[in-house]
Amino acid sequence: MRNKPIGVFDSGVGGLTVLAELMRLLPHEDIVYFGDMGRTPYGPRSKDIILEFTRQDVNFLMEQDVKFVVAACNTAAAVALGTVSSEHSIDMLGVIEPGARAAVATTKNNKIGIIGTNATIASNAYPKAIQKINKDIKVFSLACPLFVPLAEEGYSDKEATRLIAEDYFKPLKDNHIDTLVLGCTHYPLLKNTIQKVIGKDVTIIDSATSTAIEVEHILNENNLTNEQSEAALYKFYVSDVPDKFAPVAERFLGHRIDNIIRVDITKY
Ligand code: DGL
């Protein structure tokens, strides 16, 4: 069991921010990544559709014989992972709880901001996870849907991104948060601009990093750590033509990836 790969999925490329952290922290773990490029984005879709897509993504990874699944998509994790993980026998982790735990451990004034897609914010998954740990914490949630295309287009440090962030963040600033969770896998790419606009006194929580740290703990605790000494193997699967995935993936991972295989996800 321990030498099987970890399965990671996302609605497209965003999950690569989580994958990058997993590769860095767990260099001996083989990983199968599925990016649902053909059906991205999930953020503006209904609960039913997100559930159907998430179920298929996980079924595909199960067929790759993975030992553990990481839902590297806030939208899928917030809306559907609870239901889908109960349909399988292996453990699964989404990005919500690790991000929520890290935020609770960080805040000093008990005021946390959450930014994410429309579906993630509408699900209330972050406020629920945070208030389960500490009900006195005030959570201010905000959907920032325009950040996804900006990250994919490489608009990380552009003026246009700063202006949009300033407009979006007005209510968060009025509420004097001291901690801000990047509740969408694309947002780490815009972290510099987000930090500048929200202010240097606000601590930014990147749920990609907190998730990778928790995956490491869970594998250790369950004797699931791969003991191989050779370099890990990474496999990439997508639901649209690989040419569409490769250039954006390069921006997210910071290096080229080859051998991207297309699958028909509707069969799963
Ligand atoms: N990966 C999604 C998330 O983290 C963002 C992109 C999408 O809407 O599918 O919520």
C-alpha cells in the first residue's frame, strides 16, 4: 500500500499550487495528478454539477490505484468531498480544513477573512470549519471570481490585478481582519498583489502549504509513507487537449511538464 501513488485532482491547473508543495515536502512520493481542464471552472457551477464532476475525478484516481486522495480544489473540497469520500475506503483530504486550522492558529484578533470562488464562499465551508474550532472567531467571506482568469493569464503583478483587488477588498479592510485565507488554488499566484492591497499587517494563509503539511502528517501516522529512495514519478492526466494544459501548468509549477495524457472523464 505505502508504495502506491498519491492522487491529486483539481478543476484544472490551480491544484498545481498544492502539487508543487507536495513535491517539495514529500520528494519520494509518486503522484498522479488529474486536471479537469475540459470542464473548468467549477467555481461558478451548481452544487449538483460540482458533486457529479468531483465523483468522476475521484473515480478516475481510484482506478489509478492511489493510496490517498487530495482534493486540491477549494470548490470541490467545499461542496462535494464530504459526500464523495464517504463512498470510498481510502482517506481523502481537501484544502479547506488545513487552511482553516492554520488561520485559527494565526489570528490574534479573532477576525479572519476568506476569499474564494462563488461556490466555495456560498458553501460556507470555511466559516463552518473555523467556528467548529473556535466559535468566537468572526469570519468575513468574499468571492473574488475575477482572480482565477487573472492568475491563469499570468497577471500576477499587473496594475489591473491591483485595481480589482482594491475594489474587492474594501469590505475586508473595513472589518479589520488580521488573517486572510487564500481559499482558492489560483490565488497563491497573486499573493504579492493580494498582500500589498490587504496590507502588510495581515497574515496570508496559503491553504496549499497547510494542506501539504497535513498530508505529510497523515501519511506518517498511517504508515503510508513511500520508502523508495529513487526520485518520485509524476503522472499528469487532463480532460482536454494537453496543449491547453502545458503552458498554464508551466506558469503554476515553474517548470515544463511532459507526458500529459488526455482521458475521457465522463466515462467514470
Ligand atoms: N480550483 C478552483 C478552486 O480552488 C478554482 C478554479 C475553478 O473555479 O474551478 O476553487
